[in-house]
Amino acid sequence: MATTSLPLPDPLVVKRQIAVVALAMFAARNAVKRQIQAEGRVRLSQVSAAQVSMMARAYLLDHRAELFAQAEASPIVQNLRVSGRRRRVDPTANSVCETQVRNGGPQR
């Protein structure tokens, strides 16, 4: 029986999706931190990172549309590129290593 595989997603699309989610979560965390500081009941240093993350997830769910729109409009997301193939190193080229030992020079 032949199996059909799904086509692989475009790497740039995947990279942008990851960046958008990360930037939206970053904005949510910052918004939660600002709220905690504005309330003034406790200092931000007294709130654990886990609590901030939990509050940020709730904030992200409540403000999903605006946070994702801001993240998608970010220059970070707009300027993303997929890096090309790795550059092949020419074995005949001069080495850029500064030590003589690695360059095949005289050993001490």
C-alpha cells in the first residue's frame, strides 16, 4: 500500500509563524509586567517567572487579535529571510586561523 505524505511547508512561512508567536508572547509578558507595576501591590521581583508566564498566556488569549497584528507588522517579521545553503569552504584557500599550529606553520 502506497502512503502519501504531506508536502513540506515553506521554511519562510514556518519561520514567520514562529516569530509572530514569539513576538506576541513577548508583548503579552511585557503588558503583564506593566500591569503588575502599575497596580503597585507587589514588586515585579516578587512575582515568579512562572506566574508572569501564566498571566501572559491568559492576556494573550484575551488580546490575541491585536497582539498578533502587532507582531505580524513588526520589522523583525517583515525582514525575515530563509538563509541559503551553507557556504562551501574552499580547501585550497588560505586559512584564517591565527595560530601557526593550525595553519601548518612551525611548531614550538
